Amino acid sequence: MSKDRKNVREAALELLEAVEKNESYSNLLLDRYIEKYRFHGPDRALLTEITYGTLQRKQTLDYFLAPFLRKKIENWVRILLRLSLYQMVYLDKIPDRAIIFEAVEIAKKRGHRGISGMVNGVLRAIQRGGLRSLKEIEDPLERLSVATSHPHWLVARWAEAYGYKTTKEMCEANLIPPLQTARVNLNRASVEEVIEKLEREGFTVERSPVIPEAVRSRKGNLARSACFKEGLFTIQDESSMAVAYALCIQEGQRILDACAAPGGKTTHIAEKLEGTGEVVALDLHPHKVKLVQENAERLGTGQVEAIAMDSRDAGARFEKNTFDRILVDAPCTGFGVLRRKPDIKYAKTVDDIHALKQVQLSILSGVSELLKPDGILVFSTCTVDRKENEGTIETFLQEHPEFEPYPLHVPEAMESCVDGYRMQIFPQDFGGDGFFIASIRKKAGKA
């Protein structure tokens, strides 16, 4: 086993510790660690697999480990056992003996002989005796919770809202690594041209069956392609791409994106304006506004004006009734993107749902006066919680009688998910993120 390969596991342990200690997002930390330790090729892939896999399966791994742990252990030792067991159970190409050897070596370096002996004993006992069955858990919701590593309260909440079958499908889909998808900048190239260029670069891509201007990557990180640098496309999930369709954009319009960073939807809106009109993009954080600006510049969408401000205060800066369309892609729990950010499912609570609903309502109220009569407002989130989604938009409509539901327009492949003026996309529906979109209109003459 090479030194570099050993460093991958040490880096994974360090990274997973940081996620738990600081409640940091694993995807951001992973990029930092890859750069810090200059991981490339197989090492980069292994670090990504171990990190995400151990996080995704944390509850299941703890269930399997529990019978072998007879006393309290330090957290780093528990994480080391988790990431080692993850490799033993879920990765086929690495022999158990190599996994156990590396775990013992790390334990020696980090701890003392007693710890390394315990790590060796636990992993070898599992290797000899196997793991206990999940069938020992009698309650179906508890069994689903442990089997798919989703907190019990969350599984119970989803089952109450959507039924056991949909919940099970969603939990299982959340364990599948996401496909990378990209939105082609049709102002610069056709989908066919981009596919051809990417294939010449060595990528394996296919046309999306869901979004007309999207492609899916089967091999290679598209963000490292020359096509990306040239602004021929941007990385965006297919579910997220449906939002620009819901706005029913027409040339020359002035459109507000109230929660814009990192700019995927902002630039999609600008591309649909085909060089006309204006997009005002707001975000609370200046460093995130910079991301919007950089994305707009790379894609050549010059009609984007990005501003750092709280969208709840937008009424103090912009005149009433001056935007043709408004998008509120609101802060949310993010339960629709658990495949990309598995740590979210362990960090969020019911209190977060209640708090975020109030934030969403305050943003909607803050920008609602800026919409012209007969204008369309689209509300979207990347979560699957009914209270945040349907609950928020229904409350807003009750409190703002000047607005009414407006038929939701989405790409043809997604129409089966539409329920009048809104739709809830689950991860299992199209293989993308869980997403909610609702479309409402300010009544004519209600300035």
C-alpha cells in the first residue's frame, strides 16, 4: 500500500472529524482537502468515495458496529472504525486485510497500542463473524431509518406526508451518487456541438431526457473541461433548471432573482432573455455575489446586475411594480440535496423547518410589492418538506390576496409532477435533486 494511499485515509478521517466538530459542509471541505493534499486520479476518487460513503451510511455503520463496542471510545476512533467498515462492506476492490492494516496504522499514529489493538480486534471480529441483520429491527420506520441512515424523526415526517412507499424510495435514492449535469448555453452553442466538443476532450456525455438544453456526464468532471472555461455551459442540476421555465420569460423583461448565488438560475434566466432585458440578482453575502458575477461573465450574460443585500429589504432600494418576473429560490433545509450534502440530514432539526418557513415568508413579502400587476412570481426550494414548500406558499397566498395561483409551466418530461400551480420533485423521479416549484401571479390592477 503506497504512502499516498495511506494519506487518503488519514485525510478522510481528518475531514470527517472536521465535519462533525464544526458542522462544516462536506462538499466544501472535500474540495479544500483535495487541494491541500494535492490528490489526483484514483486518490482523489477514493477520498471522495470514502468521505461521502461514510457520511451517507453513518447510522447503518453505527448499527453494525454497536455489538462490537463494549465501552465508550473517542470520537476519532469511532470515525476511523466507520470509514474502515464502510470500505469493507460497500467497496469491492480493496481487500479487507489492506483496510484493516491501514486502520491499525492510523490508530497507532493517532493513539496508543491499546487503541490500535481494539481497532484491529473489532475489524477482525467483523471479518470473521459478519454483521447483524437489519431484520432484527421490528418497527418498519426504525428499520428504514437505520437501513438508509436517515434520522428517525425525518423518516416519520416524510412517511406521514407522502406515505411509506414514497419515503422508502426517496431514502434509497438519497444513497445513490448523483450524476453531474450541465446546462448548455444556447446563446453560444447547441447541445449537439457541446456533446461533440466534450467527447473530443475525452468526456462521456449524453443528452438529458428531462431538460432540452442539458447534458449528463457519465465520465469526467465537466467543470474541468475547456468547454466550461469557454462559457459553453454551466454545472446545474436538472431539477433546478425547471425554475427558469416556470417564469415564462419573454424578451425585454426586467427580472429579479431575490436569492441568487451561485448564479445557476440567474444565468439561465439571462440566457432565456437572449441578450435583451435585465436581471437583478440579490444575495446577502458579498463573496457569493462575486460568484454570481463570475458565472455571468464566463457565460457572457452581460445583462446581469449582482447586488449584495438582504432581499427582505429590497423595497427600500427598488420602486414598486417595476419587475415583470420575480424568482424567490428561498433558503431551506436542503433535504432534496442529501446525495450531494449528506451531512445536512444529521444537522437539521424540526426547529430549523419552522425558522426557515418564517424567513421564506419574509422574503416573499419583502419582494412582492416590486412585481408588476399581471407579473409572475416563482417560489422554489431544494427541499422536500411539505411545511416549507406547500405550507409557505399557501400561507403567503392567504396573507396576500392580491396574488393568485398561476398554472405552472415546466419542460414536457416533468409535467407528470405538476399539480396545478406547483410541483414537488423527489430524487427518485428523474434522478436529480428533490425540488419544489410554485407559480403565482399578481392580479391585474392590484398595484
